[in-house]
Amino acid sequence: MKTLKALPEAAANSTPLRPSSRLRRLRRTNKLRAMVRETNLTPDDFILPLFVEEKIEDRTPIKSMPGIFRETEKSCAVAVKKAEADGLNAVILFGIAHKKDTRGNDAMKKGGLLDRMISAAKNASPEMTVIADLCFCEYTDHGHCGVLDECGDVDNDATLENLQRQAVIAAEAGADIIAPSGMMDGAVAAIRSALDESGFPHIAIMSYSTKFASCFYGPFRDAAGCSLGKGNRKTYQ
């Protein structure tokens, strides 16, 4: 084992190094740490994600998320009630649609999966905060988060109009919070305008501040059934 060489005499006789900041003073005991801890998580801080697939009879395990299931439309209500019984106050719903097309029309109409699953969750637990994920990757046959233009890129502004329609459908179904996750420029302002003009000024918007075009989203995309057919999401995530 190597040993430190002796310090030069001038250094040895100098004033010892003394930190100007001693943060360890507040880490010394459990009581001190509890008093100054910045973040204290309780059930009020958690949101339970639920993946709801139409046209299935039984819950389906998600291979890339051991212990997590795709819910049926019926079991969604059961899961919401259980979450409430366990002390949670909020759920966020992701739909796995079977009726997919180039625009994601099923998410923009009454009676579509988005409408049905929000209504089911809210009817099961009226006091639960129901958050609607707003995106089109689960509802389009190409897997992108919006309308594609002639070059195969997502048309930002055309997608904003569809997000407005989707947001109003979610609000009418009983959603308490709208959570746009497609990362379109101007999405929050567009959705706010549509909600206000449609008589839903009280509905909150939870904006995703950032989202990455990353393979680490792989398990989530397995769960939500929104893998891409062609291209990537790097132009908007």
C-alpha cells in the first residue's frame, strides 16, 4: 500500500484546511434529517398509470414490465377503486386502441376508447382525480404522435387542432386534468383555448416539460402499444 509523502515544511505549518460550508451538521441525527428533508413523499404525491386495452376479456401481463398488466375496460374500474382504497388520489389513463387509422380518429369522438375509459374511471370513483393522457401514438396506425404530412413528418399545427378535439372529448367524459404528452409546439395554449371556449375553464392541464426519443421508453411503449412503424420521434421529442 502506498503512503503519502511528507508535506513540505511550509505546507505542514500552514493553517489546516477548514471547509466554509458544513452541511453535515444537519445530517447528524434522524430527527435533524427529518426536519430539513426537502422532499417527503406521501400517497398524495403519486399518480397511478393504468393501461386500458379495448376488446380484451382478461387483463394481459406486460412482459417488459413484470407485475404490470393491461387492464380491460371492466377491470379499469376495479383498479381505480382499489387505488382509492389504497390511499391514492390520482390515476392517469393510457388507451390501447384496436381501431387505428392515420389520424387517430377514435380518440376524437364520443364513444371512442378515450371517452369510454375516462367515464368508466370517473363513474367507479367520482372523487378520484382522473388524468387523461393526450396523444395520438396509441390511436394511429403509424405510431406517431400526430398527423403526418406529405413527407412523412408530423404536422405540428394540424395535430394541435386534433389535440383540441381530443381534449374536449376527455373533459366531457369527466377528466379532471388533461396531460398532453406528444410534445407539439403550442399544445398547452391550444388545449387551454379549446377547453375554455367549450365551457371547461376549470379543467387543469399538466404539461410534460420534456420527453426523450430514447430506447428507455421501450417498456412504456410496449405497455401502451405505440411502437413506431417507420421513422423516429426525434423531431419532436
